[in-house]
Amino acid sequence: MADEKFATSEAASLAYGPATVGEPSVESLDDILTKMLQGNATWSEEMMRKDPKYFEQLKQGQRPHTLWIGCSDSRVPANTANCS
């Protein structure tokens, strides 16, 4: 899976434009995930630097009964898909 490329997928075409012969391939799934996780870690560290109690305060009052995992670019909002 580490060597899979989005270059020929419909998703890559939508995100990066159509691939043509001779163009460099787009990032691998591993590269994309690594960047996302590094970005999240950087943001988290910055928030803790600015306010060490940020996450403790943020979680107050949060008692979700469900973890909903959906597509960030979905055309159908989660509340529509689950009739809530």
C-alpha cells in the first residue's frame, strides 16, 4: 500500500487535475497521512504552548454518545445521512 499512488484514480483527478504521461506522480497515501498527522501534532503542540489547559477546558461538557467518521469532502452532511 505504501507504493500506491493516486495518479490514476478519480479522486486524484478531482483533487490534482487529470494525470498525463510524463507528469510526476502525486503523493502516496502514506505521504498524505504523514503530513496530516504532522500537521495535527504541530497544531496540538502550539495550542498547548499558548494555553496548557486548552484541551482540559475543551473537553468539559463533551459527552458524545457516538463517534461518526465521515468524508470531509462529502456532498451529503452526516445529519442527512443518519436522519438526525
